[in-house]
Amino acid sequence: MELRIAAVAAGTAIVVALLVWYVVGFLMVSPSAVTPQATQRATPTAELTLQTVAGLGDGFSQPSWVSYLVKGKAGQWKHSTIFTLPAHALVHVTVYQFDGASGLRNPFLSKPQGVVGDTMTIDGKTADVLDPDLASHTFAVAAYHLVVPLEGVADDAPNQCEDAPCTMDKAHKTITFAFRTGKPGKYRWQCFVPCAAGFIYGFGGPMQTIGYMDGFLNVV
């Protein structure tokens, strides 16, 4: 009996230690904020350039999960999902989408909302809705009532990207849209497509870790 109690206690201690390691090592660690290129005019503007990738690859020390990357002012790709944007500004967003389609569980998210003109462009063509089955991720800011579905790369597309950051010669979709920031504050953004392979129902891991499929807009 004493051996059984000791074994249970040891097992419990290991589980608790693993949970603490996961929370402290991933959930409580945030990447540094990235400030995209901005122009001060009568109406401030900013350029936010992102890419979505199926996995980070060997070039990053973090887990190789599905992720967003952001382009810094010097043109380099950074693994961060915290973006500093000017208040009351027009933000032009370009997303290079290298990941395959997962499909939307809620077709309501297939229509771009909260963006200028209620439209986006996909490879240069204006669109006001996306076939839910073609979506790979979304870029959504609840506080701005903003949702943009991102079309995925076809499964049989040649020359697909395997290691991030991906280069423009790899198969991808280019999505552009624009939105307006409001007053200063910290606003959560996230992907609403459960795209975390290996986790129950696609949630967990990158879906709940800052730096992967969600982050913040620091509006200043």
C-alpha cells in the first residue's frame, strides 16, 4: 500500500512539474513587439506585412508549430505576433499565406468584415467572400469587429514551403486588406481556425500561445 501511495505521489509530482514547465515556458512567454513602417500624415498610415507558415522549421528555437511571422522595418522576418500601430491610423495589411487549407467551422467567418470597403484582394483579385472550405487561417480583431479569412494553398500545389520564413518563390496566396485603428489601447487578435495539428480538436499549443496564432495590437 505504501509503495502504491508513493508511486501515485511521484506520478502526480511529475504531471504538476510538466504543467508548470508548459505554462511558464510557453503560455507566459511573449515575443517582443514589432513596429511596422508608419507614415505620419493628416491621417497616419502603417504597413503591416505578415506570413503564415505550416511550421517554423529549424531556423527558430521555439516549437515548430503553425505560426504567423511579421516583417520588421529592416525587412527581416520576425517570430512575433505583437504589433505596435499608430492610433487613428489606416493600416494596410499584406499576408503571404503559405499554409494549406483547413476549412472554417463557422461559415460566418468567410466574409471579410471590419475592413475598408468590406473587401479583400486575393492574388490581386477583389473578393467580398471566401469559400469556407478554402480557408487556412483568419486574422481577427474582436474589438474592431474585424475578420479576414485567408485562403490556403492547394494540397497539390508545386514547390510548397517546408521551412519558415518562406520565400516568395514558394507556393502561396497573397491577401491584402486595410483597416482603421481607433484610440490607444491593447487589442487582442487571433486566428479562429483550429489549426493546431496534434492537439484535441485543433485547439491548444499554437492556438493559445502568443507568438503563433494570436497576439496583440499595441495601438499608441
